[in-house]
Amino acid sequence: MTSTLVSPETVRPRMTNRQVAALVLLLTSQFLMAADFSLLNVALPSIGVELGFTQGGLQWIATAFALCAAGFTLVFGRVGDYAGRRRVFIGGMAVLAVASAAGGFAQSPTPLLVARALQGLATAAITPVSMALLTTTFTEPRLRARALGLNSVMMSSGFVFGSIFGGSLTDLLSWRWAFFINIPVAVAAICLIRFVVPESVSDERRSFDTPGAVLITAGMFGIIYGVTDAAAAGFTALNSASLLGGCVLIGVFWAVEKRTTDALVPVRVLRIPDVAIGNATALFIFGGETALIYFTGIYVQDVLHYSPLASGLVLLGIGVGQILAGSFGPRVIEAVSPRTLLGLAVAGQGAFMLPMVWATEDPGWLAWVIAAQFVNGAFSMLALISFMMIATSAVSVDLQGMATGVATQSQQVGQTIGIPLVSSVFVASAGAAAAGSGGQLHGIHVALLVDALTLVGVGALVFLVFRLRGRAAPATVEE
């Protein structure tokens, strides 16, 4: 009888029971954070009527959330490195529960906007530390790829299904349940995390970079406000000054960080090509997909005249594609490598937006739209998994909160500015066409053509850059 020796490298690693429990808890929280971003979008008209919002004031329900979520993500990611990632997670969940209760019971615009801002702060705290807890819990490369793949699924599908849930809750119950649904999940997470996720904190005890935190937060506020307000109202002195001031503050932030010993974001990390390319690409991945979801809703509701719930169901194509791709994505990365896959996946994401460019007022087009968006969702998920692997693998464990904070901020900035930027193309082209649904359809065609071609171009560029850099192992930064 002969025996076959199995090399340790050929044995596929398995998660422990505690790792599985930690994964379920952290992924649920990521789904909730992503869903919160889009949950109220389809309910905005109902909220406006009930609480007395002006038409211009409605956009602030989304903007108040986005400003805080994107503006404070990097700060809370670094706070987690210093103070403890689990501790920041618990605090963020507590704020989320309180803010959701306040929003659900709001009787006028001001309390609702305050609640949405607090929800944004909670998201800024929870999302980066959840990802950091994942990367520190799963240190084995294949397990980390699997965990990050599932995390990308939950974040992306949370955004898509948030629109579906928002439409369902508004149609069947009330928009207030879009707030109330967060409370039991947040309370359960607070109670369970101590038992399944160990505390994770940097071994280095350093002073907090307050000037850097102030500069990056103020700079992001300025840029995001300037872009979103300009897209809605055109360029004015106020939003132009906000945009310019934000860019100046980001420049000052970079100069200050180069001279700061305990920098919020060590500039040497941002100079790592993989980190810089990955996060820059993420702006287009998230911005482009968010715009596609938004304009799909306009097409289904305003051009085809279906209900918000039907609009959400059409988006299931993207969600199902993302879920399936998330399940086999880590295996694809093992075979291809994330650096090779990233550019190809982004280009594929853009290519399968193109069928929307030829969609007509015939409802029969919905079958083609759903099929194309299924493939688009799969490519976008492969891009997200590749991006997260690239953005976090080049950074040491002590800097994981910072690395995931930067990655999360790239995601949230992309989601926030994607719709306003593509909407400006839509408004200009729709206004130049015929009035009514015909003008809207023309605007959708042009806006998504620009969106799709931009993604194809970015994907091709990223692929070529990584090809030229070769397949050498990426540089890493240790604390």
C-alpha cells in the first residue's frame, strides 16, 4: 500500500466556528450600512409631502447623509486603529440606533435631516472598522480573499436591495420603517460582537493627528457639497467657492501629512502604486454603478411608467449578478491575480451598461436591460473584490484601519458624486431634446453612454498600467 503526501499549500484553509460567526455579524453590518445609503431614495416624494420639504430641500435628505459618511470615514478608520476597532464599531451602532429612532419619529424637516446626518456619522464609523476587523480576523490570504469577496457582495447588494426595500416599505407600510428597521439589527450587533470578534487595536500608541483630521474632513465636505449642489442648481458663487476651497484644503492636508510624524494618512502609503491606483479606480467603479442604478430607476418609472417597487425588482438583475460573482470571485482572483483582473472587470462593467443606450419606450426592452445588468453586476463585483485586495494587501496590520478607511472613503465619495456628475450630462442632453419622456430617454442614453465609455476607458488604462509595471509583488508599507 502506498500513501500520498499532501502538501500544506494544496490544503484549502477552513474558517473556524468563531470566524464564521464574526463573518456573519460583520457582513450583516456592512449590508445595513450600504442599504442605509439608498433606502430612502425611492421614498423621497412621500417624505416631502408628509413633512413639508420643499422640492429643493429633498436632496438634503441624501446629501446630509453623504456629507457625514464620506467626510468622516477616514477619521474614524484611524480612530479605530488607536482606540480599538471593536469599540468604535459598538459606538457607531449605538449612534445608528438612536439616529434611526429619531428619524422614524421625526415630524418636521429639521429633525429628519439631523437624524440622517447622524446616520452618516454612524456609517463613517462602522464601515471602515468592520472592514478592518475582517482583514485582521482573516489573515490567511485565501480566507481573506473569501471574506473580502463576501464583504463586497454585501456592500454592493445592500445598496441595490436598499432601493428595493425602500420601495417595498413605502408601498406596504410607511417610509418611517426605513428608519425603524435599523434599530433591532444595531442592538443585536452591539450585544453579540463582544462574544465573536476580539478587540483589534494597533500595537503602537501615538498621538492623534488632529490637524490632518480637520483638514481632510473639511476638504471632503467642500468638494462633495460643491459637486452635488452644482449638479442640482448649476454653478453658483457658493458652490464654486466650496469646491475650490475643498480642493485647496486637500492640498494643504497632503502638505501637512508629509511633515507629520503620526500622520492620519502616511503619505508614503498613498504613494504605493497599488494603493493609489486601486483607490482611484474605486471612484469610477462605485460612481459609475451608482449612476446606472439611479438612471435605471428613472427609465422604469418615468419612461415606462412602472411603480417604485417594479423599479426595485428590475435592479435585482444587478444584485443577483453581484451575489453570484461574489461566490466565485476569490477563485477567479487565485487564477488571474487581482491586479490583472481589476482593469478587465471595470471595462466589462462599462461594456454591459451599453444596452441601456439603445433602450426604447417599449417594455419589451426590460428583458435585455435585466440580462445586461446581470452581467454588469458580476463584473462590478469582480472589480470590487480586486480593488479591496489591492488596496489592503500592501499595508501592514497596524495600518488596516487607515487602509480600509481610505478604501471606504473612495467608495462613498464615488457613490456620492457619481449621480450628480452623470446627472449633469443627463440634464444638459435631456434639455436639448424634446420635452416629456422622449427627452428623458434621450438624456438617459447620453448620460449612460458617457458613463459606460468612461468605465471602459478607465478599465483599459488600469489594465495597461499594471501590465507595464509587471507581475512583481506589490510594495508594502510597515508601521
